[in-house]
Amino acid sequence: YDPYVAEFFFGGPCIIVEGDTEYSAFRYVLEHATGLPGSVHIIRARGKATIVPLMKILNQFGTTYGVLHDTDTPLTKSGKKNGAWTMNEAIMKTAALAPNPELVRVIASIKNFESAFLGEEVSEEKPYNAIERLKEDPAKRDTIAALLRALVDGAAPVPAGAVMWTDLEDLSKHVPNEAATEPDPVG
């Protein structure tokens, strides 16, 4: 259990993110951009499978929150059904169980965060690469700030590269019709 996660009991609006790259990018933008809510608590799920249990806890306490996850692809590199894709449905079902589901915002980075917002996929040092990209490119920084706003404020527009979705059929319209480029997940 990550003790940092427990801070969501005491903070303002919560945003659950899939991993360290998203966390690092949002923390950087929160520290360097103006006009963003300062009390936002970013929760690193440290993997897509952990998003749902975190959502269930927030649902239990009636917390308003946003979720940012990768869409992934329906098939793995070897053409098998992708377990990461099937997690999308579990995320949406859990959002629907919130006491006020209209206050839960589920946004997916199309395919993954790196390709959607940073212009390229990298396999090593992803958080470091994200920070370096944001330092050198104000437009990318602005896009991440817009994404953060969309996760906190349901009326804010979702930037290109992401989609607010409500069902798998809707989500699949936005996902490239190709197999994953990453190796098949272990397990």
C-alpha cells in the first residue's frame, strides 16, 4: 500500500492516473502553470489493474474524481485479446457505481499517454522523458494543463489525443484498428 495514496482522504479533487509518466507530467504542470486548481491530488495507480480498486475506495467515500488511463488496443502484438483493453470496461462499470456518476470523469489517452501527448512512445525513463518534453515545449505543457482541467471540470474541453467516453463501443471508435506495438503482458 502506497501511503501517498491515503492522502486522498484529506485533499481536494482527486485524479487517478495509470502510471508514473502521467503523474510526473501533471505534477510538473501543476508546479509550472497558472490558473490550475492547487488542491488537486494526483493518485498513481501504478498500473491499469489498480485503477478499479482505487475507484471503489473513492466511490465508497463519495469523492468526486477523474480517471486518466490508456485506451491500449483490443489485440496484443501477437494478435491475442489484450487484457489491458478489457480493463477499460471494468473502469467504466466502476465509474457508473459512484454515488454521483455524473461527477466522475473518465478520460482515455488514445492508445497511450506518450503517443497521445508527447509525440512518441519511449520504453525507458518515461517520466524523465515526459518532463524533458514539457520543459522544452510550451504547447505540450498547455495540452497537459488542458487535460488536467478536463479531469477536474466536466465542462472543460478534452484536448486532442484523449477522449471522454461512456462505453466500449464509443471508445473503440477512437482507437487505431491495430494490434499493440508493445510485447504481450506477462501473466
